[in-house]
Amino acid sequence: LGFFFLDTDRALVLLEEYCKKLRKPEEQQLKKAIRKVMGIFRSSLFQALLGSFKKKATRHGTTSHTSMRAALACDVLGCPKD
């Protein structure tokens, strides 16, 4: 499951690089929105949710990208209990 956390870190790096390229006045609203997303990714709430999801996924043995998405969908939408 480490890939999920590395993907988050990588996304932050890529978003930061992209923001540096946004210099035109008409791009500032987009830059502001991206910075908000970055703040959410860095927030303690988001990190706590990731930690909680990691624990659930580990407990259920979901480690592939596909099973992670399925586990997340079940977590959000609810799935029948075994």
C-alpha cells in the first residue's frame, strides 16, 4: 500500500511544478484552486483518512490498484457484509 502514499507525495510535487508554470493573470484562479487541493493533501485530516483507509485495506488484504479502488468504493458507498 505504500504506492498510494508515494503517489500522494508525487502528486504534490507535480502540482507544485505545474503551479510554477501558471503565471498569466487568467491562470491565477486555477493556481489558487490547485494550491487548495495541495493544502488538503497535506492536511492532518486527509493524512488521517489515508491512514484509516490503509489499515482497512491491509486488514482486508486489498493491495492492488483495482482492489484498492473497490475497497474505497465499498467504504464510501457501503458493501454487503461477509
